[in-house]
Amino acid sequence: MSGRILMLHTGGTIGMERSPQGYRPMTRFSAIVPQHMATLSGLPDYDLIELAPLIDSANLLPSHWARIARTLRTHWNQYDGFVILHGTDTLAWTASALSFMFQSADRPIILTGAQIPLLEPRSDALANLGTALILASSPANRGVTIFFGGVLLQGNRSTKSSSTDFQAFSSPNAAPLARAGISLPSQLPAPPTGPMPNTHIDTLDDHAVTVLTVYPGLCATQIEALTQAPALRGLILCSYGTGNLPDADPSLLQALARAVESGIVVVNRTQCAQGSVVHGTYATSSTLERIGIISASDMTLEAAFAKLHILLALHRDPQQVRVQFRIPLCGEMS
Ligand code: ASP
């Protein structure tokens, strides 16, 4: 192995420029990066490729994950590590998806980006990118992680928690893997690997999974409207606290039970940033298991959404998806 890194640029603030409408991806980024990187010594060798078209990651679709994964697979044996430049808005969603698609990765896939574009004053781009490259070249490192604002986080435990801080990401239910201060840790703890080989998924149905936040006043007709979408195969409920749904209105649970019976996999995830769903803690969640709703435990929304997408792409049978969803596949839940 040559210690060579592939940098895959997908878009995002790191490579954006100002326009009358606000920041947008610039086309000259791939030419500009090497000039800036050349000012730093001691970085590993890298090649840079772009995924066309470059996007603001607010426009990311699940099908983009399959494209990113295909690009990584195409170049897998030519490189020792991968750095993905990504918009911060959906970076944690992509990191989660890649963790399930590259469960047994024997080399690092590190996602990074910036809060301020590379060409703007006070940009955090070079600090994030330079350290991500160094971490990606460490032979002991492997698996899908996020390096941003001085911390290395497990990809499928992370979420964007600040739209303004340089430390934009956190992993509320898992300690950071490492902090980068003046020195870098020589031995990095790797995120857990999974039982499945790296999964070849050529396409993902963008409309297979939806998310519904529970709120005071939610009623059965809203659930029915959502679950009648023809392509829908998975629903993530963001419930209160330890997984509570309003149970005073029986028609709401009946609508969910009908969705489960129709073959939709319904997952219950807490809308709290930290903590876990524990069905049966309160009477308001005790019937959920009985009607076939499964717990997301302490997974982030991003990890639960990505896991459901990947499992639905792999299995036609909803029961098989339910069984697999409950199993921790690659450290995504405690
Ligand atoms: N909207 C941008 C994006 O996600 C935000 C960023 O990169 O920080 O592409």
C-alpha cells in the first residue's frame, strides 16, 4: 500500500462561492484545493475527484448514497483511505448510510467539510481537511467517521448540532473517538465493524422512508395521509421522551397498527437529542411492541433513517427488516 488517499468532493460550503442568491458550489474548487494544500507540509499524497453535479447537501437524496458508495468501491483497492468532502447539512446522514454500506471496511472513510468556505477569511476548511487527510492515512484507522472542528466522531452516532459553531457535530449517545489538539492521538479507536461484508446496493428508493414528528394534536388522519403514499415502506416516528405517543385517542394507534399490517415497517425513535426509547416505561408506549412497532433504542435519527433505508433495499420481507433493525449492526446503538 502506498499511503495514498482519495478525496471525494461532493459539494457543500467547503467548496462554495458567493453569488447574488447566496453561497453555491463553485466549479474551480478542484483546481484551487491543491494550491492551498501545497502550503501545508507533511500531508499524505492524495488524488481529488468530484461527484458531478456538486450539490448543496440540502439537496441530497438517499440515491446519492448509492452513487458515493459505488465511487468508493470503484477505487477501493487503489487507496489506503478516503476523505469525503460533504455539505454539513446532511453529512451525518451520509456518514450513517455509508457505515451500513461499508460495515466491514478495513480502511478509513472520513467525512468532513467546513462552516466557512475555503476561500473566505477565517475558513475552517484547511484545518478540517488537513487533519482528516492525516487521520485517513493512519494504517490503524478504519471505518466510517466524521472529523470536524477538532473531534473525530463515529459516523453513525453523529448529528449536526450547531449551525454556527466550528464544532458543528456531536455524538449525543457516544463519546468522541478522539480529540485533535496540538498533537494527534497515535492510536485511534475504530468504530465497531459489522457482521455483513461491504454491501453492494446499486440503488435506493428515495421515497421508501418517511419521518413523522409527534406533536400535541397529531391525529389519525395525518398518519393515514402519510402512510398511503404508494412507495412508502418505512416510517420513523419521533416520539416523546422514552418513546411515548398520545394514547388517549385510540384511532391514532389503530392507524399505526393498520400501517404495520399493510407491510410498512414502523420505527419509534425519541425526539430527545440524548437518551433512548424504552417501550413500556409508561403506559403510553406499552402497546407499541404488541402492534409491531419497533424501537430505535438510542440511535440518532440519521442512523435510524439510513439503517431502515439500507435494510429495505436489501430485504423485500418487512418481517426480515424488523428482525435486522433490532440487531446492532455496526455500533449504531448501545
Ligand atoms: N448548505 C450547506 C450544505 O450542506 C451547509 C454546509 O455545508 O455547511 O451543503
